[in-house]
Amino acid sequence: MNLFLDALAWIVAPERFEGSSSLFVRLGEHLYFTAFSVLIATVIAVPIGYLIGHTGRGRELAVGLSGAARALPSFGLILLLVLVMGVTNKPAAAFTAFVVLAIPSILAGAYAGFEAIERRTINAARAVGMTEWQILWRVEVPLGLPLLIGGIRSAALQVVATATLAAYIGLGGLGYYIFRGLPLGRYDEMLGASILVAVLAIVIDAALALCQRLFVPRGVAAGRTPSLRTAPARRRAMVETSTAP
Amino acid sequence: MNWVLDNLDLIGRLSLEHLRLSITPILAGLLIAIPLGWLAHRYRLARGALLTSAGLLYTIPSLALFVIIPPILGISYLSELNVTIALTLFVIAIMARSVADALDSVDGNVRQSAVAVGYGALRRFFTVDLPLAGPVILSGLRVAAASTVSLVTVGILIGVESLGYLFTNGYQRRIVEEIFSGVVMVMLVALLIDLALVALGRLAMPWARRPGRAAR
Amino acid sequence: MHTARNKGRFAFGAAAVGVALALSGCASGDPLATDDETAADETIVIGSQAYFSNEIIAEIYAQALEDAGFDVEREFNIGQRDAYIPSIENGDIDLFPEYTGNLLQFYDEDTEATETGEVYAQLQDVLPEGLVVLDQSPATDQDSYNVTAEFAEEHELESLADLSEVDVELILGGAPELEERPYGPDGLSETYDVEVSFVPTGDTTVDDLLAGTVNIANVYSADPRIQTEDLVTLDDPEGLFLASNVVPLANAEIADEIAEVINAVSAALTPEGLVALNVESTVDQRSAEDIAADWLAENGLVG
């Protein structure tokens, strides 16, 4: 427990809040890496996921590529990209690696969200004369939202933990303290920074959980809990269990 | 490609080491997660506590866990046990939830039928619940395995040799081929383990044809 | 404490954690935990830092000892000083290529010594019981501050003291921990009255200097790129940096046995020789094993 107390003392020490490498700066950088990567990944993955979910085509390919992306080691990818893209492009190298990390979960969330919708609902929409476009925007997208945001949540959790590696190439973030503390043998510093990463992850997750509640239409929210419970667990497991940091 | 051809034995040795370091946490994590997942499935209170702490564990950066474990458990900083324990914890964090979900998905009627024909709790768990939950557990395990193989590389930062050596060493010496071959081999190790899991799944669960495709 | 010794033999799994917990309430730096069997053990365990140049020297030690008939076990690439020193102190590792200045500063942060002989003498005084250093090598690999040739010319820089006259913002790049080292930004400010901001550029420090992300770079003096990239190493008249020669750090119990072999290696390793070894690794992309074997053969130290 002593170590934890030391870590907490490290977090609240006055020198954490001053200078060019204050906690706020590092926290801001970490948040920026996470938010921006997840945003880019969402912009890339959601249209593709919707296309797959709506047409039912290309699923095997997407699953295969996602599987490969999941096996791609972020640590190696970041270092490889820095060497290939050059040191002036370090941020781009890190963002690329984080986006690649985030895409599989979001993609799976997007198409699984569509696939979880009962066929009868879609057929009913078609029967009342909705066009394909209307079915997409007014039926599939709203109904698929809970699983999509679930996918985004797990992507954010992965990126927030992995973003510590950005400090290995000198980009800052909370990993800065971990990579500085490691050669100096400062366990309070490393543990303190890790606690902050965990807290940041929890805050981001809670914020997205709130979105999940707010942005999901009321009619869907009402049916959400039972439908999630009874949705094929296999599919749910895939979206919600993400790869660890 | 010169570097790769000149260092085939190094790449091979590190790949085997990597494979060995990956397998232990995957198996140990699964074995520990099954009873925990059952607890979460069976008791509402346990579910909240277990899944919340698993979620929390999940947010800790792997490097941090590698570094924090030695002072807490009093093991040597150089021991690969640090990496093994940390990655086992990550597998548990993923699999406890996966196992609980899998057990939830077992049809209540089937379970009641088993009780009706006189199965005891233990026998029912091992011969009815667990096999029926198997495909879902397997798909969770495949995700956990891929992540474990990738995270083993971070262990190089605390001196546990794996394919991660090719990343840090290649970065220092600015040899792109070295890092690239490391990335490729990590993916191959992950693929190998994934294929093995699918094959084991087919052997153990012949009734669930193509569990992998259905799962993903 | 059996865990560190044999990476391969940890199959006890969770049981070992329990045992380790029960046996050692405290952390692993305990000197009492030294295993008496280590001395009788024929195998010499050699460690190295997670730094390619250090690994080459360790490999040279290993092959030289193997040639002399010793059994050798390699525990290479084990991170940074704070991580591996406990394992040397408790006897898990018998021999380690070190650097006099950095090692002295590890044990005595406030040391005043800067010159080679002085550093080596003081180092022998501060080492804990059970550890000795063998002869130091003429080869050095010490921290140094470097600028590009253009930057040096533009601002007429020769020494660190000249930096205080420079009118552009000075940005220092180096390993992340440099920020906290005695010779880091604070040391520059105290010794030379030079104010710099710091960027942790890590392993790409030279590239960052060339790309302009930073304008002062902390580079080890044996880095071949100081020559190939035409960098200017700034003089250090006030002794901000300690001289840091390559020196074998050894367990006292085996030091005498291996002294002859290892001292011959240290004597043959020149400053230029060390740079050449690094060139073989980064430019010719050869493995530490091959580089070491050739070097030993060329210097007539094996066979």
C-alpha cells in the first residue's frame, strides 16, 4: 500500500502543476491522442461498417482484415512508421498506429449493430414504402447506435492505454512519466502516471456511456436492455471484448 | 532483405521465445477466468464487482503493470514472471466477462432439462453449461490471444526478450527491415495461436461447426 | 530469489508468486539474499544494457571467456541501470560492461570527479561490497552535447559556455531521463548559465537534431554519427560531464578468475575501435555475435 500512497503523493505534489511538463499538459496531450485517433478511426470505419451491415457483403473480408489488424503490434508499428516516415512526422506515425488499433472494434460495432436488427423490422420499413436510404438513416442507424457506441467505447479504452507508447518516441502524453521514471527507478512516478491513465480511461468510458444513453432514440432505449441481453451473445462478445492496451 | 537473411536464427529463436511467453498467460488466464465468469454469471453481486474490476484492470497500460508487479509481489525485476503475471491478468480481464456472457447465453430450457433428468450442479456445469457456452468462450479467447501476443512485445522494455527486441534494437540501429520482420513475425505467431485455438475448438466441440466463422 | 537466474525455469507459475511473497517481505535488493552457490557455480552470467553498443561489448566478453574455457550464460538487453544493478548486487549476474562516469554517478550523485583517473579511483571507493571493477578501457562512451556544424558556425560555438551568448531558443534533445540527470537542463543552467527547454527525443536524438526539432543533442561520444553527420561536440571546460570509460563491473568472487581474459579485452578496445564497432552494427547492420568474433580474431585475443 505504501507504493500507492507514494504514487498518490506524487500526483498531488505541487511541482506536478507547474512548468512545461505539468500534469495538465501531459493529460491534455494524452486526451488529444486518444480523441483524435478515435475520431479518425470512426470516420473511416463507420461508413465501411454500415455498407457491410446494410448490404451483408464483404463481411468475411472485413473480419479477416480486422483480425489481422488486431494482431498488429502497436509498439512495433509506431517505431516502424517513425523510421519510414521520418522523425519530423512522429505525430503522424503515432496517430496512424492508434487509428489502426481503433478501427477493428468500431468497424465490428458498426456492422454488428445493423446485423442485430431483426429482419422483420427492416421488412416492415420496406413494406410501409421506405426507400433504401430511408431504411438506412431512419431504421438501421438509430437501431444500430448502441452497439456502435459500444464499439467506440472499447476502441477508446484500447487507445487510451496504448497512447502511453507515444512517449517512447518523445511525443509526451502521460506515458512521458512512465518512460522517464523507468530508467530512473521512480516507482511512484510510474504508478502515479498509470493511475492517471486509468482514471482518464474511466472518465472517457463514462462520457461515452452517457452518449450511449443520450443519443439513442427513446424508442430504442426502451427496448435496449432486453434486446442487448438476448442478442446473440457471441456477437456481443465480439464487440465488447476489445483487445487490451 | 539482407538483414533478414543474415539473422534468420535470431528471428527464429525470438519467435519461439515469443510463442512460449504468449501461451502461458492465455491458458492460465482462461483457466482462472472460467470460475470467475461462472461467479459473475451466477451471482448478481459478484457480477458487478468482478466485471467492474476487470474493466478497471483493463485500463492500466501494460508497461505500467510490468513495472509495478515486482515491488508489489517482491519478485526480481528481471524475471519474466512479471510479464507472465501481467498478461495473465489482462486475459482474465477480457475472459471473465466473456465467460459470464457465454454462460448467460445458454438456453434456460436446456439447463432445466438437465436438472430434470437428474444432473447435479457440478455435472451439469461441466457437461451442459460449459460445452454449450464453448463457442462464445472460444471467440472471446481468440481476441484475448491476439492481444496477448501483441503485448508480449512491450516486455522488452523491462528486459524480457521476445520479438519486441527487434523493435527496440532495430529502432536504435535504424534498421527498418529488423522492425518490419518483428511486426510480421508477431502477426504470424498470433495467426498460429489463432489457428491452434480454432482447431482445438473443433476437436473439443465437434457439434459447433465452424465456430470461428459464426463468431466473427 | 531463484526467479531471475533462470528465465526458462519459472514453470511453478502462480505457486512461485506465493513462495516469493512468503519468502521475501521486502524488495529484491536485499544483500542477504545473495546465493552462496553462485561462487561455486562454474557458469559466468554476463548481462548487458538495452543498448546495441553495450551488447557488442558484452558479447566480446562472452566469446573471450568461452574461448578461455569458461561456461557463459548471456542475460543481455536487460534495460537500464536502476533495473539491472540489483541483480548484479545480489549475484544473479556476474559480469557487466559498464561506463565509469555514469556508474560513479549512480552510486554518488554529488561526485566532483570529472577526469578519467579520478573517476576510476572514486568508483572503486563507492562500489558496494562484493562488486569490483576490472581495469578500465581507454575507450570512452560518455554523454556529450552536440550541435550541427552550421549551427556551430552561425553562432560561433566551441564550448558549452558559448551557448549563453546564443540569441535563439535552445532546445535540448536526449533520452527522457536526461531531464532529471545532474548534467541535464538544470546542470547546464547552474554550470554554464545556459537556459534550455527539453524534448525527450530518445533513440532518434541525432535525427531530430538534423531535422531541426532540437538544436542541441545529447549523443554518446562513441556514436559514429558524430563524424558521419558532421556534428560538433561542444567542449566542456567546467566538467559538467564525467569521463566515462568502458569498464567491466564484476562480482568479486569471480573477478580474479576472469581478470586476465577481460583485462586483455579492455586494453585492446580503443576509443576509435569502439566507434568502429558501432559502425559495423548500425551501418553494416551486422549482428553483435559476428562483430565480436571478428574483433577478437583481429586483435589476436582468441585461438
